[in-house]
Amino acid sequence: MNRILDLYLYRRYLARWTRAGQQADRTPLPILRHQRDQARQLRARLDQLIQKADGRLVRPLVGSSRFSTPLGTDWSWRPDLWREPLDRHGLASIPRKARVDGHVTLFHDCPLAEIAFRQVRNRRDKDLAPFSLVLETFDFAGSFFSVSVEIPSEAAADLTKQHLIRLDTLVEQERPVQLVARLNIQHGPNTEHVLRELDTTDAASSIDFDLAHLEIHERRIEKLWLDLIMERPSMNRIVLRDLTLCRHHRADL
């Protein structure tokens, strides 16, 4: 009986909102304003249901942090942009500094700002990350375009020169572009940088940032962030299908 009653009420509500939409052009404004407010409240609940349903019904699962790590890993992380849906799925003509979410920011120096980003759902069987970041550039007149990722404070806790920071990426490009990864380590008033170039001949790339040669005060390490820098990415479509970070101890010799 409950299922029959639910079906009956669903059909009544569906007919009501269908009729309200068809009559919106001639509905008195006070009633129309009330219907609009109700529709917005209903849409928020429906969007929440659709978002959660999509996360459970398509692969890979939203929120997944599953990826392979080397032996001796004591911290690993996949940024939320590749795990959870954004409130704003995309933006065209992005400014020179565009905050994507709580961890990822886009920077560029192109005066034309003919750049767009989108978050898309990964659906391939081989994808481990639930989402991808799609970057599209057109007539790029600047010199650089970078994706900056703020690394959680847990990565800096008890970090020593015996650690290696590993970056794994899965990148697809329409045209070859030079990709340079820069790990930034702030200790006290100083900041050290480690630069590594990604191999773009293969979509999957893995690099280690070695901290052994850096002049850092281990007890004063406060903050880490990663810059993924693309030089002159004119007329290109770059898809960052996955990005993960982990730290592991150097192998004993």
C-alpha cells in the first residue's frame, strides 16, 4: 500500500509542477513568487539526491582514495577535486588567479584569458579517480599556466630529509606540452623548491621529489604545495585524469 500511495503522490506532484510551469506566463506575480521559492527548495533537494545517486551508480565511486603506493608509505592523498564533485563544475575566461576548490588554484599570465576549466566524471574501467580536470586553452598569449595544489598539513608533520615525495599523474593532451612539477617547502621564513619534469610521452607519469639535498630545517617545516606548470599551452586541451601524492621513506642501503 505504501508503494501505491507513493506512486499516486508522485504523479500528483509531477502534474502540479508541470501545470505550474505551463501557466507561469499568466500566473499572478505574488503566486508566481511563492511557486518560485518552493521550486528552488525542491530543486536543492533533488540536486542533492541526483548527485549522490550518480556517485553510487557510476564508477569509480565518488570519494575514492584508492591508488597504489610504494613500500614504506606513511602518508598518501588524492585532492578533493579528483574525488568529489565541485559546486561549480566549470568556468570560462578564467581570471589570472582562479580558486577551483579548497586545495586547487589556477594561475596564468595570459592577458586574453581565453582559458576554461571543467570537472568531468571518469567512467572508464581503468580510471581510479572519480573525476578529471579538463583545461582548455585557445589563443594563449602568456608565458605560463599552472595548477597549484595546497598539500594538507599532515604531509609536513614529522617530514625529514629521509622522505621522498612521490607524484603520480595521468595526463592526456591534444598537443604535446612541457609539464614541470615544482614542490615548494616552506620552513620558517624560507621556501625551498624542487623541480622535476614530467614525461609526457606516456599518459601515466610518476616522479619522486628528493629532499636530501635541500637546506631545510626539519622541525620548522610549516607548509607544502605543488605547482604543475605548463609553458605556452596554446590551442590545447589537457585532461588531468588523476593526481595523487604520497610520501615514503628512502630505502636503506
